[in-house]
Amino acid sequence: MRKTTLTVLGAAIALVLGAGYAAAQEARLGVVDFEKVFADYGKVAESQKEFDAFRTSRQAEVEKKAQEAEKEIKPLQEKLDKQGKALSKEASDKIKADIDEKRGAVLQLQRDLIAELQKKNRELVEMRVNEIKESIGKLAREKGISLVVIKEVAIYNTEAIDITAQVLDALNKPAAAEKK
């Protein structure tokens, strides 16, 4: 009985492994150099220009507000420096609090700007990464490719399964057609 169970179990394992091997033989693989695609995708450069313009505009706005705050701080600081000892403690403390509040507001504007720039950059990058992934998926379906891996994680691959150039062509073709 035990010998029969082991024989049946062995046969079942062999069938499962054999079926898995046969399925693997039919599966087609593709490899893509994602970093190259991202670097050479034309819309990534457009997004970078958009981000740079946004950053420049927002930095100018924050700088203008910082200069306005500094114009308000300067006379307060001068008053404190010149009349500090003659002012009552309450008046001196109020001026110091006003200065600290204005400087704090400028620091908060700068922190908000950094957060806003990070968010904008993340949104633009995610948008382009999603476009690249969609293009890879579409190309894989058209070519009957079952699995596409990033080239950086592949230990070995032949150029025959590298679809990087085809992905770039598919992504950049619409932009090239618009320029004509």
C-alpha cells in the first residue's frame, strides 16, 4: 500500500512538473531597459521643461514674499537694536515676537514650496512611468510575450528578447509624427 501511494505521488509530481515545463516552453519572454526608455522618451523631457517652468514661477513668488517680509522685519529689527534698552519688556517682547512670526511665515512658505515641488515632480514622473508601462504591455500583447522583466534584474538575456528599442519607437512615434 505504501509503495503504491509513493508511486502514485511520484507520478503526480512528474505530471505537474512536466506540465509546468511544457507551459514554460510556450511562454515568451521580453526584457526592457526601463532606465534607457525613461531617459530617451521624448515626453519625459517635456515634463522636465514643464516642471522647471513651474519651479521657476513658484520660486519667484516665494522669493517675492520673502523680500516683502524682510522689508517688514528690517525696521522692526532696527527699532529693537536702537531702542531695545529704552523699550519696556512687553514692547521689546512684542517686536521680537513679530519678527519671529514673520521669519516663521517665510520658513513655512519655503517648506510648502519644497513639498509642492516634490508633489509636482512625483506626479509628472508617475504619469510618464505609467505611459511607459502601458506601452510595454501593449507591445507585449501584440507580440505574444507572456512576461517582460526589467533588464537590470535579469542575470542573462539575449538581444533577441530585448524590446527596449521597440518600446521607444512606439512611445516616440506620435511625437515624431507631430513634428513633421
